[in-house]
Amino acid sequence: MMIRSRYLSRTLRPNFLVLQTVRTFYNRQIDYYDVLGIDKYAELKEIKLAYFKMARKFHPDTNKTVDAKQMFELVAEAYDVLSDEKKKRDYDETGSSSERYGGRSQGPGRQSSDSTYTPEQMYSTIFSTGEWKGETEEMARQDFHVNYAGTDVSREYIANISFEESITGTNVLLNVRVAGTCNKCMGSRSELGYTGNVCPYCEGTGEETIKTGHIVGRKECSYCLGEKIFYKFKCIECEGLGRILYVRPYYVYIPPGTEHGQVMRVEIDNKVLDIPDEDVERERVLYVTASVKDSPFFTREGLDLLSYIRLSPAISILGGTVQYEGLTRSCDLSINVGTSSHTTLVVNQAGVHSYGCSGDHVLQTMIKVPKKLTWRQRRRFLKFAQLESSEYGSVHGVENELDHKYNVNPLTPDKIVNSVIRKAILNKEVLTPWQILVQKYDACIALLQKYNFI
């Protein structure tokens, strides 16, 4: 038991080295180079590396010592000054930061109108932890990789649609995050039954004194943000900001002919969001990026669509009409006689319709062979196979009707009586009796002329 108590007291004991460092810096002007452990002529790579090591060491999530949070904020302040070329030059000349003052709980060197990060935000942004919650108003394309995870207001959304929906157009439901007046305090920023008082930090002036080297100036109070009123009992819902983030379903219309990766600017109708009305109507805009899935049936080339059409053997041989049902047009498609596979058919104005322009639908024919035939179909096909020549092969178990005529006599025949067979085999034209008589008459005349009898 004694050993366990000693172990707990040793583990819960604060880091005296950190306490000594903080107390030493508290009583004198802070040297940012000493905080990061670098010299005055260090390059930006060395500054970033030093900040990385110190931030990892004193991050409150991993370091549970008493003064870890103060040291983490001090390291962030040093990096904020030394990483900026202008701030670093001013610090080297005056020996102090140009924004050194108190009044905010978000860390040193933080102005009310400052758009930079707090120590936690800076750490999360650099190391991509994405654990901080933004306070800024709606700004397009600000830290999209962080805001898209749902930790802040984002104006960029991705609409996942199918290929068919991108051609015909559709409505996509998005859960948008918009900032609006708090529905509990209605923008008063205080709890119900409480009001704000005069700011004790600036005594109701709305300004505070700042010191830059040997120059003293006045600026907006960082305690009451220049409003001269301080809210002690802040609204729990909005944490005293008067505005909160709402997640509302909103339908976005995707026009026909939308391509993959196309970005559309959509103005939000505030009446549809169902949030409290504001004194000044804010223009809310979304940037929707279309993500079109690939289709197993269609391919797009500009405004033209490419796909395949299946034809039965009967229609491909005898021709006919096929009822065409496209994405943008329906009609009766005429098939010519003897249409073979991979024949190109073009359906006019059946492609993509976008902004008054229309493309075509290019079809490649494919012969659909039935896997199983009925006994009627089989008997018809057997008859057709018996009439085919053996030039392209023969069907198993089916003999050609002319095969037996060639197998009667394997020798060369002396005389072929059938004129059809003689013409097919000898490739000679069969003469009529009149043609034979004319040939004999011409031969006699030629013979007489030869011996000068005529």
C-alpha cells in the first residue's frame, strides 16, 4: 500500500522543469527563440521542426502536467511570430510581438478581428487532426478538408448521382450546415432571465491599450469584442455567441447534362431552412460538386451517348422494327435486312440535352443468341442448316441436301443429264435447242467461207 501511494504521488507530481520555465518567462520579456530552442538565424524548416517537437511534447492530450497547456500556448505564440516574415522582422527590431496583450482565453497574441488560429486550431491544421471547432462565419473554400468532416460551416458539398440521373436531371437531398440566430436566446447571447453588464475589462469604452515596443495604442477590447457589454451568464446553447450551426435537409436541383466534377453555385432559400428570422437577411450560397457514378450500359463522349443494342437472329436476318426507349427520346428503330453484329446505328437527338444543344445516341448491334430453343424453333433451324453451304462449316448431325448428289459416283461422270447439277459442277451454261442450231449454222457458214465456196 505504501509503495502504491508513493507511485501515485510520483506520477501526479507536476513537471518542475516546466513550472520553472514558465515562471522564468513570466517575470521577464519572453524570447521566442529560447522557447523553441533555436538560434536567431534559423531557417523556416528549422522553425517548423522545432515547433513540431515542442507541440508534440506539450500537447494537452498527451502531456497531463499542470503547466502543459500554458507551455503549449507559448510554443504556438512563438511559432506564430517566427514563422511569419513580417512579424519576425518586427520582433527582431523591437524585441516584442506587435500583438502582445491579454483579454482573451484563447491564448496570447489573439486579436478579436484576427482570422488566424488558436493554439489548438493551429496544431490541428498543421498536423491534420481535425479536432477543433471553428468560430468563423460562412466563408467559401475555407479549410475544406477540415470543414467537410462536419466540424464547421462548409459551403462545399458533394452530390453523388447515377449516370442516368446526370443525363435526365434530378433533385438531391443534402444535409447543409448553416449558421443562424440561436433558437434559445434569440440572439441575446445570455441565459433566459439574465442580461449583460458593462465590460469590467475596458470599463464600457470598448477599447483597450496595447503596447508595441515603445509605442502605446488603443484597439478594440478583446474581452467584450468592442460591444462594451459583458455577458456573465452566457447562453448554454450558443455559448454566448448568439448564433449556432443548424443542420437542415435541403434539396438541390441537378440540371440535365451535368458532367462528373462539375461545380454548381446554388443559392439557398432561407424560408425552406426553418430557422429563426434575422434582422438582416444573409445570402447563403452552396457550391455543389457532382460526383457521377460509372454506368455499365452507357458511355459518354461530349454530348453523345454510346451503348449496345441486342437483336434477335430473326430480326438481324430478315429485318424489322425495334422499340427504342432511350434516356432522352423514345422511337421505333428500323433494322435493315441482313444486319450483322457490330453494325453502327445512330439515333438522332437521343443523346445529352444541355443548354439547348442535343447529342446523338450511337448504338452498336449485338446478336442475341437464345440459350435454349423450343422444339418448333429447333426444327426450323435444322431446316435452315440443311440449306446452308459447307463453306463456313457444318452442323453436327445435319447433312446438306446436295451432299448425296456428290456421293453417287466417286469417279468423274461421263455425262450429266441434270442441267442444274451440270451447271453447278461444271460451271457451264446449259444451251437451248435453238441456241445449239444457231451454233451449228454459224459453224457451217464459217467452213464454207474458209474454202471460198461463198
